[in-house]
Amino acid sequence: MGDALTDMPTQRPASSWRRMTHLELAALPSAVACARLHAKAVALEWGLPALAENIELIVSELVTNSIRAAHHSRGAGLTVAVVRLWLSCDLSGFLIRVWDGSSQMPVRQDPGPDDESGRGLMLVEDLSSDWGAYQDTDGKVTWALMLYPFLQWQATDDGRCGH
Ligand SMILES: Nc1ncnc2c1ncn2[C@@H]1O[C@H](COP(=O)(O)OP(=O)(O)O)[C@@H](O)[C@H]1O
Ligand SMILES: [Mg+2]
């Protein structure tokens, strides 16, 4: 397992990832579908078909939240509110990060059976190994880390993350 990944999921230099992508989207409702499609394509391209659906769901929840937050704060110097999505993987896990220009931090809710909202971060928690948020330049990043099942994944020679 990659020690750096498990110890510091959010603070590794870009060069330490086997694969990384970055997508910037205007903070419009249509961005959710774009982010989902992108995440699915990336998961398949990186050899992780078994994780694609859960990656899509997590990306969808985090981007939806960030779009809503971005409407309250654009981020310094930006004329159009944007959200940013980074996907990274190595041989031990897959990391999803979503930036928005709001400094307000996400708070996981504890909804009752009749509550219609407050379930997004619960789902993220269920589908990921760990998640969190940290303040970042002019806003914050919400992240979710998916560690691969122990020993299920093997190193490959072609830079893919799956087996
Ligand atoms: N990116 C974010 N920026 C600011 N606040 C957030 C963000 N994501 C989540 N939150 C806060 O955490 C709460 C819980 O989020 P979530 O579980 O997705 O439920 P919901 O989106 O239905 O409110 C939100 O209502 C919001 O107050
Ligand atoms: Mg939500």
C-alpha cells in the first residue's frame, strides 16, 4: 500500500500520483452531468471499472454541493463562479477533490427518515474510505478517498491504476 496516500491523502505533490486530471467547470447545474461523465470516463481509462459507479456518485454529490456553495462566493478574481475537480490515483487508491470559492466548510448531517436533504455527505462517507475538507487558495477543497480492497489491485506497466 502507498504509505503517503494513506497518511496524507490530500497534501501530496502532483508528481507523486501515478495519474491525475483537472477539470474546471462553470458553477451551473449542467456541470454535475459533465463532472459525472468525466469521472466515469477517467475511471474506465485508468482501468478501474469496478469503481466507476461509486466514483460517479461521489463526484456528483461533491460537485452539487460545491455549485450551491459557489453561488454564495465566486472566489477572488473570478468573474464567473467555477468549481474545480481533480481526480488522482495510484496503486493503492483513488482520490476525488472538488474546489469551490466558499470558505464555509461542509458539515455532515444526521437526517431522520423523513428528511429529504442532508444525505449527500452520508453517501460520500459510505462509499469512501475517508473524506474531509480543507481551506485552500480563495476557497476550500472537499475530498473523498477510495482505497482499493487489500491486494486486489496489482501494479501495471502502462501507468494504469487498475489491474
Ligand atoms: N462545498 C460545500 N460548501 C459549503 N457547505 C457545504 C458544502 N458541501 C456541503 N456543505 C454543507 O453541508 C451540508 C450537508 O451536505 P449534504 O450532506 O450534501 O446535504 P444537502 O446537500 O442535502 O444539504 C449542506 O447542507 C451544507 O450546509
Ligand atoms: Mg448535497
